[in-house]
Amino acid sequence: MTAAPLPCDPHELSSLFLFEKLAPEQLDRLCREGSVLAFEPGPVYAEGDPATCFYVLLEGTVVLSRRVGDYDVEVTRTSDRGVYAGAFQSYLGDRVPQVYNSSLKVAEHSRFYVLPAECFAQIMREWFPMAVHLLEGLFFGYKSAQAAVGQRERLMALGALSAGLTHELNNPAAAAVRATSALRERVAGMRHKLGAIAAGPYRRDSLEALVEVQERTAERVAKALSLSPLEAADREDALSDWLDDHGIDGGWQMAPTFVQAGLDTEWLEQVAAAVDEGSLAGAMKWLNYTVETELLMNEIEDSTNRVSALVTAAKQYSQLDRAPYRTADVHELLDSTLLMVSGKIGPRIRVVKEYDRALPPIPAYPGELNQVWTNLIDNAVAAMNDGGGDGTLTVRTAREGDRLLVEFADTGPGVPEEIRDRIFDPFFTTKPVGQGTGLGLDISWRIVVNKHHGDLRVESVPGDTRFQVRLPLTAPDAPDDNGAAPQPS
């Protein structure tokens, strides 16, 4: 915006809190090297532009805003004389990119004292050398501490996930070992029974009928439906009575196995009709071995599939074998994260998925989005644990115009209104000392907003807290951290 130059009055500058302790010759230098400019309502500079000037308000009203995704969010509106903005970190030189970190506009006719950035830097170093060293130390020390604590938080999260993954892998692996041991015993029993059948008085047609029944029984096991406890108990009683009525010893031991395989008295009648009455008891025990081995093999298959799914989820979560920036299915990322943190969620919290499966893949940094999901889920679980331990975590996806919404809703006590504006600040945490770094939401905000040009916000009332992530459906034109717009692989 074109601004009208005005005379610079050293006396007016001395009335501002920034300059009230300066000597007359210093005030004169400020007027020589700077200027007073008047602006009509409208923009003064834009966020991200090169920071060329330091602005101090003399009169009027200024509005500072930050870009959040596709929206400008107002962060400050004031008419206080002496407030400043612009290139106030230019004393750091080229060690920090000198760009405006917010947008400035005026809401009415306003006057500023304006000092070029290079003059501001030179004056700071000449007049306040000790202060400049202290400010540099504070700035870079803060950055280093933030990076170190952020790395620690990522390592802590990785450690917790590794422990959870180890626990999750141990369960199906132990189940497979137990099932394999039991299967070895059943196969040995089948070999013994096969020898007894071969030595017995079975006719060829009876053996063929028995083998056919065995095949059909194995198929029945694969299609068995789950029963309620009451239904299973009733069927066990009916099968046990049937076996007793037909003079078969140990029927009460075989009945539960047959029920688990989906067999009923009608099926046993078909078996009885297919074999001789004298060989019925041997046939039933042979079928019992068949059912047990099929059930054990199913258990081994389920266990190994579970291990495979966990390994796949771990790879999906870590994205170790993927490009850093690519087109990704958000639902795959959410599912892998939920599986990885399932141990942390625990049995008392119910997880509900409300996915819009019609949503397209989006260009993203999948590994970093998984970190966002982890942080938000962790906060939700912690909130519900603080509220008693029971609750519901709802993960919802939807389309909102040209954006994809991912929402994490929990039934915890909520975020108090007095701290709601601070939860995304670095190092702010409500957790006890040693349990939180205060960087989880800050890291999540920077990943969503800075890295993905999206939006992260919270809506909260007691019993219903919603963290909402909105991501662009298409690749942004804005450059990434390296200065070039990434292209999805």
C-alpha cells in the first residue's frame, strides 16, 4: 500500500515506551534514518513477505492476523500507542529468515514510525550490544530446547508404541505356540485312531462314507457361525444327550467341540445314517479329532494373520518404506495408528469409526500425519482416563468443500475455556510434571498448518471434546520447508 510520508518529531517519539529512555541525539538519529508514514484502512504488509521494515504505531488501530490454512485468523487488534510489529528480529541477521510472521492492516487512518530493517539491526547492535547478545541467546536457546524436547517426545511416543506393539505381538504368537502344541497331540491321536480303524472290521464302503463325512465336517467347521452363550449351552446339552442315547462314551467331552464347529443333532443323524451302527462310536471319535485339528489350524491361522496385520500396521505407521510426501488414504493411516495405540487405549474405552469411504486419497506426509493422530488420540485417552477411565473415542472423516475433515471426539471432561486458547502453545501442558512435554499439540499444529496448509482447531464442552483436522484435497501451491512445492509420488 502506498503511504503518505509525514514529518518525524523526536518529541513525539520520546512519548512512546520504546523510546522514552533515549537521549536527544538518539531520537534525532531515529528521525534521520526512519520516517513517519500515514496509512488509510487496508493492508500494510502480508505474512511471508520479506521483512524490510520495523513499524511502531503512533496513532490509529492495527490488526495483526495469521494464516491458518485458507483462512486469516485475527490474533491482535489494538489502538495502544507504541505497539510494534514487522522486522523486530532483524538483529538476528541472516541466521533467521527475515520474513513477516503475520499480516498487518489498519482499521482506520493510522500513523506509524517506520525504520528500515537494516537500520534497526545496526542501531540495536550499537546501542544495546549486551541486550542483543541476551536476546540472541534466548531466541536460539528456546529453539534448541524446543527441538530437544520435541525429539524426546517423539522418542517417548516411539518407546510407548514399541512396548504396546511387543505386547500385541506376544498375544497371537503365544496363542499360535499353544495351538501348535495341542495340534501335535491331536495329530498323534488321529494317527493312532487311523491305525485302529485300519485294523478294525470296516468295509470299504463304510470307510469311504466315513472319509466323505470327514471332508464335509471340515467344510462345516470353516463355515461355523458364532452362537450366544445361551445358544451354545442349549446345543451342548442336546448333543451330549444324543451321544449318550447312542451309547457313545465321553459324549459330554465331545459336545463342546462339536458345538464350536457348528455341528448339531441333525448333522449327527446324517453321520449315523452314513456309517454302520457298530462303527458309529469310532466314527464320532474320529470326527472329534478332525474337528479339533481344524479348529486348532484356524486358531494358528488367525494368530499368524494377526501378527502379519500388526507388522503391516507398524510399517504403515512408520512409513519407513514409503516416500515422505505422497498420495495417501487417510483411512489406512487412521487404522494403522489405532492398531498401534490399541494397547494404550485399553478395553474400557470404546472406539467408534465413522468413515466416509468415498473420500479420495490426498497428497500428504503420511508419517507426520500418523504422529498427529497419535498425539490427538493420546490426549483423548488421557482426558477420559482423568474422567474415570470409561468413555468413547469417535474417529470421523467427512468432506467439507475442498477439504477433508478428520475429527477425534471423546467423552472426557472437556478443555476448560480459560486454557482453550493456550493448548497449542509450546510447552503448555496440564499433565503432571514428568508426564508431558507440552509439545504434542504444538507439533501437531505445525504439521497440519505449516506442513500441510491445513487447519487444526478444538471444540469442547464437558462430555464432548472434538479436535478437528482439515486437510486440502489437492496439493497446495505454497512451497514446503525447503522452498519448493512438493509433488506426491
